[in-house]
Amino acid sequence: MPTKTYHIGVEATMEIIGGKWKSIILCHLRHHTMRTGELSRAIPQISQKMLTQQLRELEAANIVSRHVFHQVPPKVEYALTDYGESLSGILHELCVWGEDNIDRRQADGEAITLLSRDDI
Amino acid sequence: MPTKTYHIGVEATMEIIGGKWKSIILCHLRHHTMRTGELSRAIPQISQKMLTQQLRELEAANIVSRHVFHQVPPKVEYALTDYGESLSGILHELCVWGEDNIDRRQADGEAITLLSRDDI
DNA sequence: GTTGATGGTTACTTTTTGGTAAGTAGGGCA
DNA sequence: TGCCCTACTTACCAAAAAGTAACCATCAAC
């Protein structure tokens, strides 16, 4: 098997939290365990397909855990793993920096809105 | 003009530092001003086209400054702006977390290498 | 026995992103 | 005269990521 080569640490991080959805999902899970439906309500723009796909990839990277309750109708809960929690500080800063960025651009006259500034 | 809407701060951050190259470029610029050629030697996998394209986008977001020396052959230097410096802490953490992630995966038996651990 | 709730998969299409290769500029220099 | 250097641009193509829409399973309630 060919050896995977990184040139700088951030490459590996971005492979895990990069993409359009993963960091958003993680920012929500940072606060509490969530069910599939809760996540898709919290991220209304995401499709079912993308949501489960990204959750599977985060699970494979050991960032997120998946807990299936064998019930009908089904119930599945997602949470950060202990290792995933090690990203919590970074995720928080990414949220806060983004909020500040949006503020600046608004002050600059850009037509831009941030719907929820729920990051504590 | 339609108002751009974000649902959570991290969306805005990722729009700026996301993608395959931007965070890598920024991690290099974090240490010092660099010329175009230095950057492409530091990031050997990137193509000319991607390098200048990403630098232009970072410049447009006021994260990176571009200083042209009117010489022949041309000389252009890139640096973080003051605002770009506000990302420095995050970039550092992204590098460190990635280095740790690679260590774990190596310890886990994955065939994986990190070429330079130059993040201080 | 039809409907609804939840979580999920699949095939297919579109959009976005990235890669390659070639070309530009203009003075230096042999 | 013609080639080098550096930073960049452009046209074109390939690959990856994301969107759409339809479908599945299960059991409970009506």
C-alpha cells in the first residue's frame, strides 16, 4: 500500500473538518448530542444524503459516535467522541472568528446576515 | 442585490480559509512574508494557477497583502495583513491538531507520513 | 390495510474545483 | 539575436463534491 504523505499538519486537519458541511455539523454537536432529525433541522440547507455521508466520514475518523436505539420509528444519536472533543476549542474559535468577520463585512456595507449567533 | 445569509459563524470562516489550498498557504505566510516562488517551493504540489488564484481570493478577503516590486524579473511578496494575523492562533492550532492526528494514525498502523513539522 | 414517523440508500445530474499545457511581459545578458 | 528569469494568464479538460429525487424498512396508530 502506498504511504500517504502530508507536507504540513493543517492538511490532515482539513481533510477531516474541511468541506462544506463537516465543520458546521461539528459546531452543532459541540454543544450536545443530537438526533439525525435535530441536526437536519439545525442545518436546514443540508440534504439527507449529505448529512449521513458526512456523519459516516466523521465516524470513520473517530470524531463522532453513532448510537442506534433499536426502536420503531428508529432513533439515532450522534455525539462528539472524546477525541472529537479535542477539536472543540478550534471549532469555537472558527465560529467566533466567522461572527466577527460577518460583523466587519456588514459594517463595510455588504448585504449579509448571520441568523444565529448561538456560539457560547 | 440579494442578501447573503449565514446560519452559523463557522460558515463564513470556512468560506475564507476552506478549500484545498488556502489554509496551507496561510500557515506558511504565518511565519514570514514570502515571494511567489518561495510559496510554490514550500507547497510543491500546488500548480501556478491554483497558487495565484487562491492568493487573489485571500487578497480580496483582506487576509493577505500583495506587494509588487517593479523590477525585471518581477518580484512579488505576499504577507498576512493585520486582519489576517487575527487568524494566526487558529492556523497554529489547526497545524498542531493535524500533527497530533497524524501521530495517532501512525501509532494505529496507518501508512502515513508528515514531511515537515515546522509549526512552532 | 393505509398512513405516518424516522433514518437511511441509490441512481443520476449539476456544479465546483483542480490539473495541464501553453502563452504573455520586459529588461538582462551572452 | 535570441534566450533567461519571474510572475502571471488563459483555454481546455478531468475529477471531485454536492444537489435532486425517488426509493426502502419497520412497526404503531388509525
